[in-house]
Amino acid sequence: CGGNLTAPSGGPVTSPNYPSDYGDNDLCEWLITVPTGSTIRLTFDSFETEDGNDVLLIYDGASDSDVEVVHW
């Protein structure tokens, strides 16, 4: 699960089996690349997590050592 998206094409980001539940211990990582100075807009049409087990992390950079901007 996951992949690379590069501007300007963008595209949908979905989890495995969407709209059904995804499997236990699934790890999805997406790398979204845009030109320097550009803005990325994420719009969630549907978003459900399993309380206490799932998390959404968004970083300003290509790795989890970069600045974390969202922790949901």
C-alpha cells in the first residue's frame, strides 16, 4: 500500500480494499512531490480509523525524521 505522486498529475490516494476495511497491521506510505514553493492540498472524502490502533501522520519532507505537521 502506498506509492509516489508527483505534481502536476496528482491522483487519488486510497487504502487497501477501500471502501471496505483494510487488513490488520497494514502500513501505507505515500510520497507526494511538488516543485519547491508549491502547496499540497489534501482533501479527505472518507476517513475512518480504528481507535487506539490507527494513526495518520503527515510530514513536511520525505521521511519520518522531517517536521511532523499532522498527527491524527
